[in-house]
Amino acid sequence: MARHLGTVAILGVGLVAGCGGPGGGGGDVDPQPDELVTYGEPYTGGEFHLGPVDYEESQWHNACAPAGGYASSIQAVEGPYLAGLWNGIPDVASYCDACIYVTTAMGKSALLRVVTYGDTTPNSIDVSPAAYAILDSGEYPRAMTWQFAECNDTGPVRYEFQTGSNPYWTSLWVRNARVPLAGVSVTSANHASPVELARAGDGTLTDASGFGEGEFTIELRGVDGATVTDTFAWPADGIAGQLLVGDGNFP
């Protein structure tokens, strides 16, 4: 059963019943969706490969992570079911930490979190060992289709600030958002009106003029038109390297 929910930007949205377990907070990560919501058209004609994509970066650095890799608290909420996208997807870095729903030609499926991207065949993905164990049936080629999808509820949005962030140059990653992001803006001591943050190739969102020292509000805009707004006091010991936890997430 599918229900069309509308069109946002270049993405269509669909909803079908999922078969996963109950949602939860704080690291309760299920590889099946509680309720499957997809965005846009399917990406077809690709294959899934055991990268491997892993938090340990045993083979390659994850493109969406800082030099030291994903923080353990982010790993706990985003889970072990990981994917790396083909770098030919337009604005691929904007999908850092989004989720995709993968369906193989053999009928297996999983909800995976995007933590990297790189050079592979068109529309193919690399996956983590935990994801591969779910998807693989011993077939070759490992044909599959995937779509961007809503992540399960594993708690609030996290904001991970780069270690070089300061009042005059402020840069961060948005982690654990349930919906792919269309944009992120800030209102702050330096900006009485919302200012759009610029996305870089590592998935960071940057205000080149800085937030300024004082209270700031970050607004996330999902591709479905929904928004999440979080307001924070300026940390007493500065913003560099801070990991701030929001009040909630996309519904």
C-alpha cells in the first residue's frame, strides 16, 4: 500500500507500512523502518557492495566525518547499518547522515544511514558488514534499488561543531535528523534575521562570518517541508568541538 504525500523541491514523498520493530530513543536502532516514508524517485541499476563502510574506518575515511571519525555518542544513535553513496549523485554531501531504504533483487531490505560517499558504479552503494549481513543472499551481481527515506526515531537531533569553530567562523555537522535536509539557517548574535549555512563536501554547514558570542537558534528544513528549531546558549567554554543535543526531531 502506498500513499502520495506531495512534492517538495525535486523530491516526491511516499508512505507505506513498515515491518520493523518499535521505535525508540538513545541507540535503539532497527534496520527495518517502523513506518516507511520515502522521498523522490528510486535509484535503480546499481549494486550493493561490502565496502566495508564502518565507524572504525578500517579501509577508508568516512566522507561525512571529522578527521577523528564519528563520535561514539553519534554511533550509538545512528547505528551500525551504514551506507556510502555514489559520488555522482547531485549535491551528494547534503545527504550526509540521511537514511536510505534498500531493496535487493532477492527481496531483502534494510534502512541504512549514509556516512560517506565515493567512486563506484552509477547508483551503487557500499555498505557496512552489519548491513551486508542483512542484504546478501549470495547472489551476483548484487542488484538492488534504493530511495532516500525517513530514519527511525532514535532520539533528538545532534549538532557537532568543528574543533575550529569560534564566534567569527562557526561550522557544524547536523547528526541524527530523521529527514533529509533541504537547508539549515541560523539566527544569532551576528544575525538578527536567519542566514543560510553553506554546505561543504564533508557535510559540514558553515557560517563564514560566525554566529557571534551569544544565544543562537538553528532551523532545519526537511525535504518534506517540515522544520525543526533548536535554541542554545553560547557554551561557557566556547563552541569549538561542542556536541549539543536538540530538544527533538522531525515527526
